[in-house]
Amino acid sequence: MPTREHFSSRLGFLLITAGCAIGLGNVWRFPFITGQYGGALFVLIYIFFLLFFGVPLLTMELAIGRASRQSLAFSFETLAGSKSKWRYNKWWMISGNYFLMSFYSVVTGWMLYYCIKGFTGEFGVNTPADVAGAEFGEMLASPSEMFMSTIAVVAVSFGICACGLRKGVERITKPMMLLLFALLFFLACRSFTLSGFEEGISYYLSPTLDGIREHGILEVVSAAMAQSFFTLSIGIGAVQIFGTYMDTRKTLVSEAISLTILDTTVALLSGFIIFPACFSYAVEPDQGPSLIFVTLVSVFSHMENGGFWGGFFFMFMLFAALSTLIAVFENIIAICMELFKTSRRRAVMANFIFIMIISMPCLFGFNALSDIHPLGGSSTFLDLEDFIISYNILPLGALCYLAFITWRGGWGFDNYLAECNRGEGIKLPRWGIPYYKFILPLVIFLLVVNCYVTVFGS
């Protein structure tokens, strides 16, 4: 078996692993719920859960990856023994990667489509929101346009992965992530010149109890807890694979905190772009996903050189989505290479075809299959796939990792602790085992229950 590749630098590890966590949810969902649930007060609650909930879970995947030097394919067997029953868990966790990519690839294609529309001036001039909404609907109703956009982003992402970790993933993703941050700061600085900057930032970050009074403390805390969990994509081994490529110079808590800082920076600064633009052009900033493809398109069309700014905004969105796409594809490829003892390029070709096939229900769910509503109401196949991965596989995967390091017959907390504390930086204390064994599983269980109540309670 060939020697496992390693990152050429710590910066490469941080940027590429952060790219796995940095995604579309950071850009539209985090700013939206921050403004909705109390501004800076919500941010403080979110950061609390991120540090005491997200970071410990992140260290688990990194520790299992770094200690085993294996992807999900054989990591449980390597650490707990070849006959351990823990190995059976990998199959549904691996399936989570495919569920995620079955709809995330399609949505990434939307970003490419709108990036091109922006730079080619197709946002128009002073376009009303209803017109922008109709244009978004036209794209969804066109399988051919979505298919071409999807196949383009999937082909590019797999092409990068085909070149290997250093020559492909690191060489391309590292400068792409640096450019993503440059675009983010560039667009955020641009917001300072907008007339609605103060009003937008006040709505976004001024601490207020209005969100708690309106929604209740339980809903606000649940929203912060859910965002801190889902933003890191813990539970499907997508982060674990990068632990297999890293060195032991830094403790895993130090690296996990660095990753969460990068992830949160993108989420926070995205609000500096979105809300000043909304308030500058008298747009209500409470429209969820349509805020990106409908409302902001209308906003950019009212700006001077709006196509230029809109194009750069959707380029930023595209890079955020591609970083996740490349990271999860790398995990899928590594798993297939280890499971089937095949070459990287064969794994790329087989998975390229498979990903395109499983993306079809999501793609056709907005047109040819639009009469089918898997979760009732107006739900689509995208909603079903998102529900399966976000509300089931991710939290169950996190519970599996927790059990693996704390239950008898698993890897063992002492082994996890030793791996976590290798290197320089912040160390985990051994007295933290009750927190991992009881408190974290309880929090995840309550989160899953709350999610099911939210989806099916009405």
C-alpha cells in the first residue's frame, strides 16, 4: 500500500478542513437566525455551544483519523480490533456523505449559475423582487440548465481530487480559501459605504431581548445549539479524513478552536454583507433561502455596477460551496480507495457517475417530479435529503463517535485523550469523561427531539 499523503503545511490543513465546515449555511442561515433571535446575545449563546459542544465533537473525528491514519473504511477496525462490532457503523455513516452530496452538488450548481448571471449583467437594472423570483423559478423549472451547472461543479471538484492531496486538493483549495476570505473582507468593507450600514448592523448585532420575548428562551437556545452542531458537519467522517493527513505538532483542541474561529468568522462577516444591503434598499431581511436568490439579486440590480458586486458575491458563495464539495469528495474517494483497493482515478470516475445519478431526484424534484412531496406540504426531494442527513445521520454519527471513545469495547477515553493531547497547545483534562459520556449525548438527543418536533409538530 502506498505511503499516506500528508499536508505540506499547517495552513493547508486549517484552510482545507475549515473549507469542509464553511458552507452555504454560514452565509445565509447564520446571519438570518442571528438577526431573528437577538443579535449579539444570540451570537454569545452560539459561541458558548460552539466551544463546549462543537469543539469536543470536532476533536473526536480528528483524533480517530490521526490515530488510525484511516478513513471511515477501516478506522473503527484499526482502533478497536478487526472483529469489533463497531465496524458496522461505518456503512450508514458513509451513506451520509452520499446523501449530503446528492443535494449539495445541485445547490452548488445554482451558485455557479448565478455567478455567471451576475458577471454577464443578467441581473438587470432595478429588477423587482417578484421578477427576480420568477427568474429563479425559471431556473428551477429547467432540468437542462441545472444539470449543466451541476455537472460542471461536480466535474471540477472531482478533477481537483483526482490529482491527489497535495497536487490537487491542497494546491487548489488553499488559494481558493484565501481568495474566499479576501472576497469576504472586500465585500464587507464595501458595505461600509452603503446608506443602510448602521441600521443593518444594528439589526444584526445589537444585543436585544426581543428575540427571546418573541420566540421563547428554549427556541433561541435550541437554534444556537443546532447551528453550532450542524455548521461543523460532525458525524459522517468528512472531518476525520483530514485528521489522517495531519501531523502531531499541535494538540487537537488547539486545531479545533482554530477551525471554529475560521468557520465563525465567515458566518459573522456574511451578515456584514447581507444586512446593510437589505436595509439600504428597504428589503426585509427575513426571507431565508430566497434572501440569496431573489431578494439580493433585486438588491444588486438597484446598485450602481450591481452586476459586478453581485458577481463577486456569488463567486464568494460558489467558493464556500466548492470548498465543502471538494472536502467531502476527498473523503468519499479515500473511503473507496481503501475499501476496494483501487486507484484514486478509478475511484474518482466511479463516484463522479454515481454522484450525478443520485443527484437526479433533487434536480428533478423542482420540475418533472415537483408533484411529489416526500415530507408533505410543499416539500421537495431536497428537503427530504436534507432532513435525512441533518436531523438523522449527522447527530447519530456524532453519538456513535461519542460511544466509541467512552463505551467499553470501543477505542477508550484514555486512548482518545492521549491522541488529543499530542503536540503543543491546549490539553484536555481526564476528568472530562463524564461530560463526554453523559452530557454531550443528552444534548444531542434533545437536539434530535427538538428537530423532529419542529418538522412534524405542526
